[in-house]
Amino acid sequence: MNKNLGAELINLIIEQKLVKLIDRSELTDIEKIDAGHFGIISRAIWKKTNNYVVCKKLNNNESISNKPIEAFLHELKMVRRLDFCQRIIRILGIILDESTKEYLFVMQYADSGNLRKYLKNRFSTLSWDDKIKLAYQITDGIKFLQGENILHRDLHSKNIVIHQGEAKIIDLGIAKSIETQTNIHSGVMGMIAYNDPK
């Protein structure tokens, strides 16, 4: 997909009101909080709601076949398809960065961070009921994805976040619909699997 066609598709998505275009000036206190192989994550305050949001910018690298627009559209499609599930982090809109002509996702902020950090900081103080509740919520999210015929393909403790005590699945960038074929992300993706040192 060429860059112009991708930009036209994003404009069509905005015109059809499938996603809201948010002006960058609506965000304040933008602060980078994480970076990974696929992109940069920042936290900001959305003036409209006076709440934190997360901004995700995809990297232009070989892992997304040098097709950042196509990868952006793929993740947007996945998140919008699952937008009504309380176990999946919500997309609130997108931003066009005028200086780089790149699009960013604006997503719901998780106030307690990812599951790995959450358990590291609170494991000893969580009751068994709390731990079972989290496990149930994660299972519920996976069950929902399965019901929609979607493979996450990168589910681990950093791709599950906790917001107001509720577990939510994030990062559907390399998720795949079982019904469709895509080559946006091919090969080994996500976290490196554990190998026994023997």
C-alpha cells in the first residue's frame, strides 16, 4: 500500500466517524513513558476530559515491512473491531503529527501500569480473591478475542494493563484475524520465548 493511499484511507475513516481526529494542541504534559521495538508510548493529559491518555506512535522499521501506514491501519482496525469489550483497552482517537506527517493512536490510560509492574509492586498485598479476579478478567479477554476469531500473537504480562483494578489487553498491532491473511507482520514477533539453557 502506498503512503498516499494509506493517508486517504485514514481520512476516509475519520470522515466516516469511525474514529475521532484529535488536534495535538488538545494534549498537554506529553511525557515519553516507554519505547519498544514497534513504537513509542507517551502519556499526556487530554484537555477535553482533564484525564491522562496514552499516545502510541508506530516505528518505521523492517518488522512492519516498512509499511507504517498499513500497520497503523491494521492495529486501528483490530482495536475498533473490539472497542465494545471492557477487557480491551479503548482507542479514543488519532492525531496527525504535522511535523512528521505520522499518525498516533490516542488510547485509554491504565492508571496502574502493566500487569508485570502491578504484581511486582502489589503481589504480597493482593488477596487470593484479587488474584483470582485478575486471572478471570484476563481469561475473559482472551475468550472474547477467541470468540471474534482473533489471535493476539504477543500476549504477555507487559501487554496486559490494570486500570481501576480491572485487567485490560493492549497492543493488538500484530494480532491476526483467523479469517484473513496478512503479511504486515511475518516471522517471529513480540517477546523472545524462553529457551532452556541446556
